[in-house]
Amino acid sequence: MQSSIAFADIPLAVKGGGHTLCAGAASIVGGILSDTRNLTCAQVDPWTTIASIGADERWRSIHETPGAQELAVAGERVPKAAVGGLITGRFLDL
């Protein structure tokens, strides 16, 4: 999908859970809006200790995920904030 969008020179915006004060901050005219609000999951592989986290999972869920208690989690301390915004640079354009 990324190659197709880049080839066609189509603008892309990513919308998450809305942890911003600016209404319409994640919107686009004449492009594709990728809505990640339903991409929620959090699990830790017990053998590799690698976490799989959905873009709209909340940080509270990450800290409460079985297996995560023994790991250091570098991330947000606001429990209701979504993972995707922090990982992608928050208010920066992609």
C-alpha cells in the first residue's frame, strides 16, 4: 500500500484516538485518511519478551499486559493516551 500511495503521489493522514486539543488535526483533503482507532491489542511473547502493540492501544493497557510488569516500558505516563501518537511523533506531519 505504501508503494502504491507514494507512486500515485496521494497525500496520507493517520488518525488515532484523538489525544489532541485541535479538532480536525488528523484530517486530509484530496487524500487517504488511515483511521487506527480500532487497532487495539497488547501482548508480550514470553520467550522473546517482544511486545506487539496496536496503534490505538492505551498506555494503561500496556502497563497492565501480562508479562509487561517485568519489563521496562519507555512511553507515555498518561494512561488514556494511545500508543500510536507517541510512536509516530505526536503532532508532527508524516
